[in-house]
Amino acid sequence: MSPLIEIKEFDTIAENQDYKDQYTILDKNSFEDLIQFIQTFDSDNSESDVLDFVKIGYKRNIGRTVTFKNYVGLIQVNDKLKIQVLPKIASLKDDKDKTKTKEIFLKMLCSMKDFPCKSFTKENLNIKQMNLYEIFINMYIQEVLHLVKKGIKSDYVNCEDNLPVYKGKLLVNEHLKHNFLHKERFYVSFDEYEENRPENKIVKSTLLKLQKLTNSFDNSKNIRQLLTFFELVDPSSNYDQDFSRVVINRNTKDYDNLIKWSKVFLKNRSFTTFSGDNSSRSLLFSMEKLFESYVAQSLRKVLPEGWTMSCQEKKHFLFEKLNEENYRRFSLIPDIVLRFNNGNEKRTVILDTKWKRLVDKKECNYGISQSDMYQMYAYSKRYGTSEIWLLYPVDDEMHSETKIKFDSGDGTVVSLFFFDLANDRSLADLVKRANLK
């Protein structure tokens, strides 16, 4: 079983054994493997860079260091080294809180619209014992269980065979080639109603691969049991071809999540733009997107009656109309727009989420990005509202009760709020303090 290095976002890995009390330490060979992995890491998007999630640095007297930032998940460097990166949640610091951190991380993942976790429940998992990759394998298993309970889909599959009976269509050239001396046989093409369709081939191939990868007894046992339902299905011999033949419609909707997961496992894809090769793989997630998605899902549950919420709204532009040739430029896309309209009272609140750590120092504007404030000011003017919120995670210096406001003097007020991911009541308390009624 390959060792698992478990760290948190913004933690640093070093190779100098003298600093094992301060950093996570790798031996020289493993550290070199990690550096090589980072330097050769691939991206499917020209605008994405490995530096978006990792920083290779050098500290005096310590030597080279690697720090992970903004992305969390699992990286398998090779068969000997796996690194699990968990979110940094300020109120969860001790090792005993790692299970809670993983639970919160999984809840954040399941809040994402395109993340395939329809059948996932934490009751099916031993989260304390499983690493993230085993948890993702279990998610896939739960999706397959959901499928077999509803029934594996069959379809008419075109077959060619040399049969002792005639059916379907005679393939003349093949018949003459194979049956010149066997007049009792017919080389024919015919449609057979069977389970050997592309979707089932892909699922079986994924189960067979995961059977080799898993180190979990429970996952391994469940995979063996599920494979019995696919005995009449051939494994895929050409992944790309079978994926291209998959059509998700009303009859095959139960395969939707499975196909997304299968692409991750069979083709070493990630849910980010980063990918790996045969010996390395990654499942990495942007904390910016996770935080935004989780806030939206959680906020929707605690909004008072009469309020509506819109996410990623594309309604306004910084320049609404320059001239006839240049109409509507630089779109403004706030994370969340809250509206209240009861006839007598109308309110609009713009909320943007920022996965950043601030500092309790007024003289440096608490570490708030100047460009973020320009963005908030533009939102205020285009949406015609003075109520602008910036929502940050609670950290060591900023607490959920912290009150900070910036007033432009011309009708824009930016209020800072802090969300404690480990406190289910945090957003409800925020809504109450912000006087959303």
C-alpha cells in the first residue's frame, strides 16, 4: 500500500529533515518525484497553470519547499507517493478534526452543480479511515448500486456471426469467404437485444480498474458483487470510441453521473483543467468555486420568505453602450444577487464570495484586494444598490462576529462578513445580522 501524505491547504512540504517539527517532510527521492510531477503537470486549458495551485519556493537554511494553495483534493505522484490536500478551516485545527474537515469538504463538493454525487450519503462511508480517492471510488460504487437497483439497460446491438440458422441479413462476401465448403451455415448480420451496449462496457471497465486500485476492503467487496451484474457485458476495448457512442437521454439518465466519473477514472481526468499520465493522477478542486457554490446552496436554505436569489447573473456590463459598433462591453457577473420586492419595499443585495485570508490590520485595508473593491463599486453603480457584501471564510484573525464596512460617500456601502464552514448556523446568523427580513 502506497503511503498517504495528508496536509491542509497552504501547508508546506520540505525535504530538510531538521525541520520536521515545522513542516511535512519527504525523503529526498520522494521530494524529487514531487518536483518533477509539478514541472511536468499538464493542463487542458491554455489559461490554466500549475502555479494556480502549487508554489515551489526556497527558504534560507531550510532549502526547497512546496506549498499547495487554492486547490484541494488528491494527487498521486506515482505508485509510491500520494498527497491528500484538505481545505484549511480555521476552527478545525487538531488532527481529531480531520474527519470533520473531510465531511465539510464532501458537502462542498456535492453543492457543485456538475459534480456527480446524486447517490452519495456519508452514512455509506468510513470517512475517518478512507482517503479522498477511496471516497471517490465509493461514490462511484453508490452510483452503480443505484443503477443496478433500477436495472441495467439493454439495447439492440448489431452483431455479425456465422450461424447454422438464417436470420437478419446475409453478408454475401463474408458468406462466400467462410462457407464455401459449409453449405449448412450462414454468415449474417442481425440485431440482438442485449446488455452489451457502450454505457455498460464503460461501467464494467471502470469497475475492473477500480478493483485493482482500491485498498479498501469494503470497496473491493462491493466491486466484486457489482461485477456479477455485468457478467454478460464485455469490457470496453476502445474507451474513446465507446464514450463517443454514449447518448444521455430520458432512457439513459441513470448513466449520466456514471459516465462523468468513468472519464475521471478511465482517462485519468480531473474535475479541474489539470490532468495526469498513466502513473500520476489528480482529483483537484478550486476552493474559490467550492466556496462560492457551497455559500449559494447554504444561503438558499436560510433566506427569509420574499427573497429571491440569482447566481452568476449576466445582466449588466461595465460599458452598457459605447456606440453602435461597440455595444455592451466587459460583463459584470456577481456571484450572488439577492432581491426583495413586496410592492412597498424593494431591496437588491450583491454578494461576492472570496476564498482569501484577511488580516486584522486597518492600515493595510485588512488585506483586501484593491481590484475587488473596484469590482464591488462597479456592481453597486450598475445594479443601483448601496448594499454590497463581501463574504470571506472565518480565519485566525477574522471571526464571524467581525464588523467591517466601507462607505464610498456616494451611495455604495461594502460590508464584510465571515462564514464559519464548521458552524451550520453561521449563515443563518449572518442573514439575521444583515437584517434580511
